Amino acid sequence: MVSTTRKKELFNAVVSRYEADIARHRVTLHMYINDPIAVADHSNIVEEIVGLVDKLASSEDSLKSLKQKSEYLFFADDSDEE
């Protein structure tokens, strides 16, 4: 069985991954929208922005679900260890 400490580390790693994805999508969107130089090499900027918004929404939804279900997903068996 995986220890509570390892479960917390795993949970924190997954949370960090989603937070990093969210930050990356936000920065990229900000650059596309506010920095014309960043857009110069992108001929279909609308589709790229739509794709980034979809990725941002997916990462935000996944992080929210993970946090809401963390007790069930990661820590449901921990009462047996104590």
C-alpha cells in the first residue's frame, strides 16, 4: 500500500502539473492577444486562440475536479493506516 506521504506527494505533483498548464496557456493567450510580434508567424490566429482557450478550460476543469475529488481519489484508504 502507498503511504499517505507518497499519496500527498503524488497529489501535489498532479496539482502542480495542472497549475503549470494553466499558467502556460494564460501566458500564451496574453501574448497572442497583446503582442503583435508573437502573432506574426501564425496565419490562423483565431483557431489558435480557440484551441488555447479550450486547453485552458480543460486544465482548469480538471484541476477543479481533482481538488473536489481528492479525498476519494487519493486518500480514501488512509483511515486504515492510522
